[in-house]
Amino acid sequence: MTADDSYGRLDDDDYPAYTMGRAADMLGTTPAFLRAIGEARLITPLRSEGGHRRYSRYQLRMAARARELVDQGTPIEAACRIIILEDQLEEAQRINAEYRRAAASVKATAEETGCGANA
């Protein structure tokens, strides 16, 4: 691995860079909370060679959202389900926007070349 490869990981949201203790500290929560949202299948931390849980920035954002909902009184299982649905909706909206951009591009190209339906 080169130094450039290592630096590239700094921007990788999915790189499991944080230990459970560090993740809990960053979120202001406990390792038990992280285990609970793992059991609720909100996040699945990767494991180090020694078997320790490692979390990515993306997973920490999900965990922070779970903590926010739980702090507001939402049961942890419900909070995890809400976040999963929010994440799925965001992904569907992103894909829909990509399809719309592609369709608009195809339409614009067809109009420029005179291949449109009215040509």
C-alpha cells in the first residue's frame, strides 16, 4: 500500500476507521448503545483482525441520528427502522434524479439532432 492509498482513505465514508470506544466517545454515548443498534441491524461494523468492532463515518452518522431519535423518546427498534427508511428514501430520490437528468439529456440530444417525435 502506498502513502497515496492511505491518504485516500481519509475521504472514504465507508472506511472502518473508528474503534467502538472512539465511536462512543465521538457520539457521546456508550458502547452498549452501539451494540444495541447493531443488534437492531441499523449498522453492521466491520471487525478488525482481532475481532474488535470498527465503524465508518457513514455508520457514525447513522448512529448519531439513532441517538437523536432515542433521546427524543423513540424506542431504539423504531428509531432504527425510521433511519433505514429515511436512508432508502434518500437513495431512491438520488436514483430518480439521475434518471430524470439522463432522460432530459436524451431529449435534448434528440431535439438537437432533429430525431424528436415531431421531426
